[in-house]
Amino acid sequence: MTIQDPVCGMEIEPQSAFAKREHMGQTFYFCSQSCVDQFDKDPHSYMMTSATTGFNPERTLTRIELPVSGMPLKEHSTHLESALRALEGVSEIKVNETAGRLEVQYDAQKVDVARLVSAVKSTGFQVGGTNIKIGIENLRCASCVKFIEDELKSTAGVLSATVNIATQEATVDYLPQKTTLAQLNAAIEEWGYKPRAATSDAPVDKQEEAHAHEYRKLMNKFWFAAAVSVIVMVTAYYQFIPVLRDLSMDSLRLLWGFTALLTLPVMAWSGSDFFTGAWSAFKHRSANMNTLITLGTGAAWLYSTFAILFPSIFPEGTSEPFYDVVSVVIALVVLGQALELRAKGQSSSAIKKLLGLQAKTARVIRDGKDMDLPIEEVLVGDVIQVRPGEKVPVDGVIVEGSSAVDESMLTGESMPASKKMGDEVIGATINKTGAFKFRTTKVGKDTALAQIVKMVQDAQNSKAPIARLADTVSGYFVPVVMILAVWTFVIWFAIGPQPQLIYALVTSVTVLIIACPCALGLATPMSLMVGIGKGAEHGILIRSGEALQTARGIQIVVLDKTGTITKGKPELTDVVISEQSSVDSDQLLKLAASVEKVSEHPLAQAIVDGAQAKKLEFVEVKDFNAIPGHGVSAKVEGKSILIGNLKLMNRENIALGSLEEQSKSLADDGKTPMFIALDGKAAGIIAVADTVKEDSAEAIKVLQDMGIEVVMITGDNRRTAEAIARKVGVTRVLAEVLPEDKANNIHLLQAEGKKVAMVGDGINDAPALAQADVGLAIGTGTDVAIEASDITLIKGSLKGVVTAIEVSRATMNNIYQNLVGAFFYNALGVPIAMGLLFPFFGILLSPMIAGAAMAFSSVTVVGNANRLRGFKPKFSAK
Amino acid sequence: MSIPQIFVILSGILLTILIAWYFWFAPKAQTRAAVSESGAQEVAITVKGGYTPDVIVVKAGRPVRLTFTRQESSACSEKVLFPDFNQNANLPEGEQVTLEFTPDKAGEYGFQCQMGMLRGKLIVE
């Protein structure tokens, strides 16, 4: 076969071609060096032509694909087309509605991409393409911004470019078919600047960095406040300090004046967040923790300052300051925030583990050259080389070579999947045996792994219904505490012991400081974050806090049979030989498999696979004939063979003898028997069945031990269904249920007043999954099942159901502990601070103790949530 | 009962009324979303000790585009959540972060930071 050189059009033999190039999945052959050179200059202009004819007769026309978005294409496509047709030089427009792509053929000399894009935008659509951020080092002059922007915009394929001098980053929208990052970088270098990877593309690292920075800042604030606190404490408790206790009141007052000045920077710097936060909240007519701290410390400072400035207006013995309260409380609360931040960092480790699955670099082949690129620079359409033992960097389709790929981390399938040309590969999976090249289809945030990470993050930030209670409470909490503080003051002042003013002030300040809305607010989100992360670590993707909360109370688990309890794929189970058979069982299987190899029946594949597993050789088949509803007939090795059901055997008047009895017992076991006759005599039975997954029975047993009723639902006949149910220990079977009735059956179970979970393989069970209180999809983490279900079990095993419920129970228990702890803390702390115990036991809290309690109550909540990190499921993940 | 005590009691009553009125009963200022060329309802929100504006009025059935800019480093406000729309975003300090979704049903929906210290309200008409 000859093919055409795409440049000159000459007919050449592929084997004897001068050179060969691959571009975007097409292979081109060339007759000479000059043709190759010409091709290399602009390989893309030779695309869009048939790979077999090779020659492009209309070379002056350029074709471009623009991804468009923003509006439904279906309704507005005519509008879009007419806007483009109005441009001179546009010759052909194709709108692919489902893919959201627009194909335009245009004369590059008359119109350019920028004008096409603006025409598209004028109709209200947005033009997609790739968006990339490029960091620019040492970008200082504002005027260069425009030069770089213009340079980028004039690069072919760039749709828009903006340079931000503040972040030192260029944001470029471009069509990856038309340009590469290297070209964009070159445009920046043109103006003497050095491009680098943008920092804002690694959200997790960035957040970590921000946290580390914030932690250092808080600790500095703490140490400063703590140092001042020591000095202030010494002067506050002068009675116990040797030199100070001998000072006169006037010199003490001078010393206090000095500490008043010292506490000012503590408030202005260490406690600045409280004061500015309180003010912002006040402007919004809301109040929060900052308000309480500000009021407490502010009141203490103002009172103290008045007391030392105008001692005469205060009753005897009440003119002593409380600067110690100000600095110590601020120091403690800041320390609490720092510790909380540190603990929070640990809670997000699950996401880091998931992201750790991703490869860091990819071996990209561009223009025939290999280059190792960081994964962020890989573009859609790149061809990537993967060698044995390497990770597949992003998602794509194999264009050359074949291999076995371990996808267990994303699909749960423990056997490596064999991949050949045209098969999809998924990023973060591990290439086992062979080398292959693949063309990328999804990069960056679109990869399956990135989607999973995004889903887990979203779920971690979602809300459990129980949190709404805490939310409602904390909405009223702070103003209520403020009112309580007011009345504490009033009551102590009106009926308290002398000195009333001191008692009134100290108790009301203590009330303001001890109350901790933070512990309430943190209780649910922290546990949820750890719990959902823990689930993800064990291959369980929980979509929301709501799903997590509902899963705890599940009373009935409904299991779909096919694909959930069973493998969902028929396997050869039995080969039975009749007494008068002329062949042995291996030979019977060999003949049957040879015939079934030709057949397209779904059960046929099971027989072929069974024969292959036994390493049997296939033989030639003649006169193959499929008899619909009955079976097949053919000739093999000179014998006429019939494979089919009882109807076929009856039609051909074949005496079955004891085989009929045996076939019944096979059917009772849930298997599908097929009779085989050789030369008109019954030779035996081959049975196939959808076999039960190895660990289904074990998982069901554990579910039942957890007090959960297990129900099986299937469209299969009752006999088969019950055979499977017996094997796995399920007693309640809903058989012969039409697919559309599955949801209804779930509804009936719910009508019994029970919380029902449905476990299915995602796609066909979607209505039932949606109807159930919790829908669990078994299957891969990469398909639409994620969308349909509340919980996705990445590892195909039913053990995941057990783990999901365990995670849910552990997390919800943790949340209850946190909430109860936080409620009790406030419900006990506030009355004690008000002095409720004083009349009986003479117990009063110092505001400093209150500050410590408040700071550590929220740390305790975070700490308790982190205890969840030690969660171990019954079935270990590995 | 002495005069200062009577004065303190009366002040207490007054303060209680003032606190309740200011935080609960006084009407809040509302910000209506501007409709951009593309038809989305756009609002820019500054995050600093609170959300400014914090009560946002939008129309149902039209996309809402909220651009948050966090101008503080306190870790408390690093996330913004719209639990009713299952939307959330990290807000790196100083960066503009846009959230886009379409509210279908009229009603009042809260938004907040992760632990609920900062709160705002989205009123869908």
C-alpha cells in the first residue's frame, strides 16, 4: 500500500519513506528532507486532512476548533453562525452541540483568531481553550506589563492575556493546538523577563504555606503578649513581690501607669485581629468571638486606666488596675488560635495523600523530541511516553504500544487492566509491563484524580444537618452572652458584697471571656473534614456531610445482585459429561469454545474465557448457524455440534437421559446450563454463572452483626436469586424486579419506617440510588456513578459498605462528643463565671482562668476531631 | 438602694434593649446584585472581619457570580461556604476568587466561613 507525502503529494511506500512524523495521533510519511522540514515548520496545517489521502488541496485555508461555553449551544447556534459568517474570510462553520465545540475554516490572511473570538463573544458565548498562569520573576516596571501583554497576545493561538504586577503572574487564555507553553515563555523572555511556574496553581501547598506563615505570626504575637504579661502580673500581685510591696501607693500608681502603656501594644498588635474583627462585625450588626474578647479586655483596660488616673472617684480599695487580665487573656487566646491552626493542618492530610498519588513529571513528545515536563505544563493533545513501572501522569488515550496498568487506586480493580491502542488510561495509575504512548485528553483540574480530590474537598466543606442546630444557637449566642454580662454586672453591683464595683466588673468581664462560640462553630466541620478524609483514604468517597450523617442510622441495606454481590460477569463453572459421550470434558469444552468463539452471545465469552484459562487450543469451525431463542449449530473436527437450551434439544429429538436432572440441579444453584450434542447424541452440559465476589459473604455477615438487615434486589428469576442469596447468607430476596420498579421497592421498604441504603453499580440503579436515604455506588471512581450516588465505593468490594457505615458512625460520634462538650462547656462555664457558685461555696473564676479555658476549649474540639485520624476500619484497606 | 445602684439597673435595662435591637431587630442594609453584560448577577465581596456587603439580594433563576477578596490573614476566614448550594471556595489572601451558581428557588440562604464566625445572607427573590 502506498500513501501520499502530505507536503508534495508524492505517492510513497511507508517502509521506504525518508522520514516519519506523528502529530496529534496521525502518522505522516515523507519523501525527502525538504518535505519533512516544511512539515515541521507548521505540522498543524497538515492536520484535518484524511490520513490516507494525506494531501490537503486547500492550503491557504486554516481550520480552528474553538471550545465555546456560557450558553446552551442548541438554542443559540444559528445566532453564533451568522455572527461568524459576517466576517470576511470565514468559509465553513461547524457547530458540535454536544461537545460544545465550534469548528471554523478561515483564510488566515483575511481574518485572525482574535477577530473570530470577539465575534463569538459578541453573541454572548465565551471561548474556552486552556487557561494557564505563568509566573514572571522580578516584574517591577508597570509599563512593561503592557509590552508583555501585547507580546503574548500577538502569539498565535492566544485568545487573551493579562499580566498582574501584584501577583507577578500572567494569565493567558490560549488554544493548546496552536501554541505551547514554551512559546508563551519565549514571548515573555523577549522582554528580558524570566518566566517561572505560577505559585497560585498549587492550592494545597499554598494554603499550607499561608498556614505556616499565619502560625509564625500568631506565635510571635503570643510571645510578645506573654512577655508583657509576666511584667504586668508582677505589678498586679505586688503584695507578694519583695521590693514592690514596700513601695508607696503613689509609686505603685506610677508603675501601673507604665504597665498601662505596655499593654497598649499588646492590644494594638497581638490582639489587633480581635479589635478590628469586632469592629467589622459591629458594622455588620453582628457579633462574634472577637466582640466578646474586645469587650472583655477593653472594659478591663478602660476601668484600670480610670482607676489609676482618678483614684478618688472610686470607693476605697477599688482603684486597683486589671492590666494583667488584658495581656494574659490576649496571650492565651492567641496561643489557642495558633494551636488550633496547627491541629487543623493535620486534619487535611487526606487530601495531601490523594494528591501524592499524582506523578510529578511527564515525558512529553513534542515535534519528535522527548522532554521531561512538570505535570502542570502538559497540555491536552500532547503525546506522552510511559515506560514500565512509571505512573501515568494524566488522563488520555493510548496511541501506540500496549501494557497492563494497575488502576487499583482509582477503580478498586486489583487485577491490572490490559491496555492497547485506543484504550483509555487514567492519571495516577501505574504502568506495569509494557511501554506505550498516549495522547492526553484531560489535564490539570479535569483529570479523574483531580475530580476526586475536588469532590472530597467539597464534601469536607459541606454541612451536616446537625451543624444547623449549632449554627442557629451560635447566631444568638454572642448577643445573649453580652446581655448576660450586663446583668451579671448589674446584680453584683446591686446586691453583691463589697467592693461591689470590683466584683461586678470582674464577673462580667469573666462572663464575656469564658463564653466560647468557637467551640460550637468548630464542632461539626472539623470532625467532618477528618471523617470524610478518612473515608477517602479507604476508598470511600462521601459526597456530603448529609450523606455521612444519614449513613449512621441505616437500618436496611439493599444490595443489587448483579455486579454488586456478584462479579457481574458470567464465568464457566461446570462441565458435565454424559455416560454415552465420545469425548472427555476438556475436549468437549474445546469444541464448544471453538464454536462459541464465533458466536456473539454474552454467555459465549464466558465459555471461551474458560477454555483459554485451561490453555485449550481452538479448532476450525464450519457451517456456523445461530438459531434464535435456541442456541447454535456448527461442524467441528468433522462432527456436527449443537449447543443450546432444552428447547433446542427437544426440537432435534435428542435423548438427554440423566442430563436433564443434572441441568435442573445446576439451575437450582443459580447457574445457566447449556446442553451439548455431538452427532445427534447428548454429550454433556456446560454451565456458566455469574459468580459471587470472594468477600461478599463475609461483608454481609458483618453488616448483619452490626444489626443491619440485608436485602437483595434483582431482576433475575427467583430460583437463581435465591441460590445466590443462600450462598451469601441473605434471607430476604426481592426477585424479578423490573429495573424501573427498583426505586418503588426501595420506597416500600422506607414505608416500613426504616432508613434504607441502596448499593448498586451506579448507572442502571440510579433511580433506586436516588430514592434510598443513602445511595452507595460500587464501582470505579472515574465514571458518572460519583454524580448519581451519595457515597462511592472505589474498591469494588462490599466490604466498602461496612467501612462506609463505620466511618459514618465514628465521625458522627465524634461530632456528638464535640457538640455536647461545647454546649456543656458554655452551659457550665458561663453560670460559674457569673458567680452562681459564690453564694454557696465562695467560688469565683478569675478572668485569666476564663481566658485559658476559652482558648483551650476550641483546641480540645480540634484535638478530639483529630482523634478520628486513628480510625481503623474492620476490614483493612490493603 | 443607692442612687448609683438604681442608675446601674436602669442602664442595664437600657443596654439589654439596645443589644437586642441592634443585633436582632434593626433592619440590615441590603445590597442588590448588579446585572452584568453577560446576564450574570455580580457582586464583589470583601472579606475582612466580616463580609462586606453581607446581605445580598439576587433574582432567582439567573446565574450569580460572587467575587470574594480576602484582605486578612486570619485563618478563620480562609474558606467561604454556601451549604445550601453545595458551593465552597478557598480564599487565599489578596486573591480574587469567584463562585458561580444559579439559585432556582426564592428564599434566604446563609453563607459563612468554615466555623460560622463570619456570616452573610443571600436573599433570592
